[in-house]
Amino acid sequence: MESSRFKHLYRKETLKTILMNKKTKAGKTAKTVQPLAKGVTGQAGQEEEKLLINVRPLTAEEEAKKRFLPFTDAKTGKLNWPLEPYSSTELINKDGRFYPETKKIIAIRATGEYQLVYFLNRKGDAKPERLTINYSMKYLDEWLFPFGFVRVHKSDIISIAHLVCWKGNELEMHCSFEEKIMTGDYYKPLLEQALSICRKH
């Protein structure tokens, strides 16, 4: 009887682990976990490892939907995205240089170890101004996503508010850029969903 009770708890913990399991950099899932009930081994442990190995990575479409979950009201199901940026929301100032407000940023492009932030020209010219910073694209993506910024390529993050046209893989922004901004296939589902949400507002 005691063994049966622990087996039930173990399976419950196994299911919880599967649901919460995070992918590794290689896109695979962990093969071992710490069970809720200590000392449970044998067949139960083998079943657990088999289940974990068979958990597939999320598709690009599923990853896209997952990004918007934190902005969905649990009771009403209403999606509140993008958030309105605070007027004072700026990139962290490290060196005393001018940093643009979030709503004025058009796009961010990675160039080797540095990133170029393109923002509305303060003189009103068509060509955007740019600022060189040293942050990871992952950090910038996570920090700016709530305010309507979407990563469209491993090297590019754009502001949906400044997107004019999307043809094929090419994105046209409000200002003219030296090089074209293209979207990668993996990032298309996220961009499509973001545009769909903005059209409903």
C-alpha cells in the first residue's frame, strides 16, 4: 500500500516535470529529474526517462503563441499587447550618451559584437539616426518585446509601430535603411501573430 502511494506521487511529479521541462541549447530535453518521492526506482524510473526523451521541442508557431501568454488575461482571455511604453523608458545609459525613447526606436541590428539602434531623426530627416550599443540580442528582445518589438531575424529586431510593408521576406520601415531588413522563416510565425494582434486594436 505504501509503495502504491509513492508510485502515484512519483507519476504526478513526472507529469509536472514534463510540462515544465525546459529545452537545452541543442533543442533536446533533460533525461533525468529529481522525483518527489525519494527512493523510487526500477520500472517507474524507466517510464519517466522514456517519457522525457519523447517530449518534442516546440514548433516556431507554438513558440510564437507562448510569447504572448504573459499578456493574456486569465479570466477574460483578452490580450494586452503591446504595452504602452513609459515616456521615460530608455535603453540603460552606461556612458552618458544620448539614448532614444523606446517609442522612437525603429529597429535594432546586430553587427558582430555590437548592435546598432536605429531611431527617428531628431531633425526630421528621412534617414534615421543610429546609436552603437553593446547588449546581447536576446536581452534586447526580451526587454523590448512587451512594447511591440519583434525579432524578425537573428540579427534584426523591429518595432511593429514603424513597419510599413511586408513583401515576401523583405520588410519596409518608415525610414530608409542602408541595407534591407529581411525576416527569417523561423521568425515569421511570431511576426504574423504580432501583426494580427495589432490589426485588431
